[in-house]
Amino acid sequence: MQNIILTIAIYAIPAILAITLHEAAHGFAAKQLGDPTAYMLGRVTLNPIAHVDPIGTVLIPGMLLVGSLISGASGVLFGWAKPVPVNFSRLRNPKRDMILVALAGPGSNLLQAILWVLVIRFLVTALPDGLTQQILFETASAGVNVNLMLMAFNLIPILPLDGGRILEGLLPYRLAASYAQLERYGMIIMIVLIASGLLNIFISPFLHLGGWIVELFL
């Protein structure tokens, strides 16, 4: 029980930062590209309270983490925050900018993963061996894992995930309109992928790509 509490405490800060910066990045990108909706609603902020969804940010990731710790098996750790409102019609180039806004979230997670690697590379190795070094190393490692997992999960090409928005923006207008109709079934599709174990197949390429980029900084 003590190990579970310690692990949750180590993962808490990286996870909150990963989700908060992910959502704030969407809002920031949208504002730069012509839509201030998220900014006006206070969603371009580092305050995690503005982004936290009790179920997607706390309950689901917590249950998955505890379950993996109890079973001793590594599993997919994912979650979500309250979606950042974006009025795509207000973007200067809606079809192109939809892709850029969607990429901002996973991009922020990749950047955070790299920063956590740099913490390991320079700060941790500069500290003397001891409890402080161990805790910092485990926190930074959790930061890398959480951000790569969140990036990979969100790049799955299923609406309303970021990967779905990117694919919608890349498709020709007629196909994009038809594809957008599938958004109402997005949660059902995700549940099927998780229950069938196919989720790992979808996120594996993105995890490997992100891991390769991160390793360049080691």
C-alpha cells in the first residue's frame, strides 16, 4: 500500500503538468491562429483546475495506475481533460489551422518529455547519491513516460482525439465531412479498442517515434 501511494505521488506532478500544458497549448495555438474563444474562457492557463476533468484526469488514470501496480503488469496509462473549445470557423485558415491546433497538444507533451530527459541527463547526475536524487530521477522518468503515453494516445486518428482532428484536416472536404460524422461514436470505438487490446497496436508506433526522439537528447 505504501508503494502504491508513493508511486501515485511521484506520478502526480508530471501527470498534472502533462495534461494542463497539453490543453493550454491547444488554446494558445488557437488564439495565435485567430480564435480567442479558449483564451476568453480562461483556458489558456497553467492553472490545472481550469482543465481537470474529475473522471478523465483523476479517476481513470488513478485506477489504471493502481491496477498496473497491483497486477505488476505494465499497461496503457491514459486520461483526458476538459476539451478546450475551439471555433474552427474563426481560424484564419480553418482546414490548415485545425491541424496546427491539434498538433499543439501532443507537441507540448513531446517537448515536456524531452525536458524531463534533460532533467535526468544534467540535474540528476549532478546530485550526490541519496534519497533526493532517487526521487527526482523517478519523477523525471515518470514525466517521460506520462508525456509519451499521452502524446501517443492523443495521436490515434479517432475523433475527438487530436489525431482525428489532424486526419480530418488532411482529408478532402467531402471525405472530411463524412469522417466528422463518426465523432459521435468516438467513445464507443475507444472502449472497443481498450477492451480488445488493440489500443496498444495503435499507440505503439507513436510511442516508438517519441521514444526515438527523446533518446536523441540522452
